[in-house]
Amino acid sequence: MPPRQDHYAIAIGIDTYPALRLLKSSVSDAIDFLDWLTDEDGGNVAAENVKLIRSPEEIPTDRFDARPIQDEIDRALRDFGAETGFKIGTRLYFYFAGHGFGPKFNDVGMLMATAGMQSLTKNIGLQAYREYFHDTGLFDEVVFFVDCCRDNARGVVTRAPDFEVKRAQNGATKIVDFVVLAAGYGDQAFAPVDVVDGERRGILTKALLEALRGDPKALDSQGRVTAASLQLYIKERVKAIATDEKLKQEPETPQDLNPALVFLEKDLNTLDRLEVHIVAPAGTTGDLIIRDARDLSQEVARHDAATATAATPWVIHLPSITRYEIENPDSGRIVVLDPVKAKEKPHVFRF
């Protein structure tokens, strides 16, 4: 499959902060995310449309010599075409791993390498960059993955892109964005040592890449990783990874964002399926409707209830990657079907 020329990405990883605690996983996490971005079976973003912005291994003695700084992030946007006055593309991925803080409940200050406890204004602001993309229409979709702490730092100003804000010609009229934050407002994010390879990994990034690389538990009933299925997977997976009480971490994804964004699609024919024979009680009228229990907006299939009898059951093959709800609107009855709990094959399900 040819790389996506209409998708773009900025991946930022900062470990070396001369005036703050050094980090050990942010650059590696950013590189791992970049690997997914350019993988044909992953994001499939054209390599020339991806910018990796990382801190060097050497720690400068003067924090003002540290890199990266905001200018490098804005230069990447400039190189993509932010100053041309025209729409750039369909989707932008914006990934950050490093130190951060929470100036407000709905904002994150992503700290640049020159930051210190007395100079938290050396940052780029999540809310300010979101507003910039909404105001300019440079992309139809903007996806933020932010793996950093959100310690309270009220009153600190977060920085916007250093560009004139004007609507791009042929720009998107409605911007869809999706935000995944490593921790809740005022909380910390962690990067413990991985028990498999002995390397430190950000908990959010680990869970995120598991999902984006097609963990079956992150797929919906159509074999896709969407914003909705990703949100649910990350919430559960981060808790599972952060079992140590000292590493207690709960990611945050604002609920008002579009759940229909698709990040990965797998061929349903490659997924395990369960043959289900559905039988409705005699006298049931209307339709039986199957929905993905993790995203009830997704209707998987429907069938005339009157014809789903013991002699002629509704035979359907369902991917075993999620639970399902079966509804009969006429009776108001809703039941749950969990393929994992099916003991016989084919599985006879009596509605």
C-alpha cells in the first residue's frame, strides 16, 4: 500500500533537561511511535511528512543551549506548509513525551528542554495548539498523544504557535481532533522498567502502541482501531500495567471528541470468529439488533426475530474480539453475548 501523502506527524521526545530531572524513556518512546507512524501496517505516513524532534544525548552545561525548543516544533509546521495560506493535509499526528504540567484542567504545558522550575513558560500549550489548528483549518483531523505529567502549576501561561492565525484557503470547515493524555489533571505519568527488555517505557505510550499495532482487545467488531476503541483499551491497559501503587496512573481522553476516527483496519478474515446460532422466544416481533458493546453506535447486524427459531436459528459468525449487545426494540429487552464465554461451537444463544 502506498504511503499516506495526506497524513503528517510531529513526534517530540525530550530526555535531557539541564534544569529539571533527567528522563530516560521519552526519546525512545518518540522513536517507537515514529516507527509505527511510518510502518506500512501502522500509520503508513510518508516518511517525508514525519518530523522527529528529540533531545541530544549530551547534556549542555547551560540550559539555554538545550534543545529542542518551541522554534523547532514551529519550524516543522512551517516546513509542512503552515505559512503558505493553504490547507496542508487530512490528518496531523502530534506526539509528545517529556516533562509537563497542568496550568488548567483542560490544558497541558509540554516543557521544552530549556525549562526549569522557575521558567515553566518554556513550553508549548496543548490548548493553544488545538485552538490554532481549529482556527486555521490546516488539517481535517488533528490527533494529540501527550505522555507527560500534569502537576498543578496554576497561572503559568502556555505558548501558542508563533504564526499569524488566519484561515487557510480551502481549509477544513470542521476540524475533528482527538486527545489522549497520560494522566488526569494534577497527576503524574510514569515510565517503569519493562520486565521483558529491561528498558524504560512510558506507560501510556506502551499501551498506545499495543493498541495501534492491533492488539485484538483494541479492535472493534469491524476489525478497526478507532478513537472509541482506543480510548477504552488505553483506560484499561494503563491500569493493568501500573499495578504498583507507586505507579498509579489513569489516562484521560476528553469525551466530547469524535469517536469515529480510524487508526488501523485489519482484515476481518484474519480474525478468529465464533459461529453463533441465535434463537428468539416464540412470539417475538420486530428485529434482533447486534451492537458492539464497547461502542453501541456500531450496529453489527440485524435480523427478523420471528424467523430466528430453534428450527431455523439466525446463524452469524462474529469476531471474538469484543462483547456484543443483542437488542429487541419491540420488547425492550437487551442481553449481552460474550464470545469468550462460549463453551460449545457452534454456540447456541437463546435470546
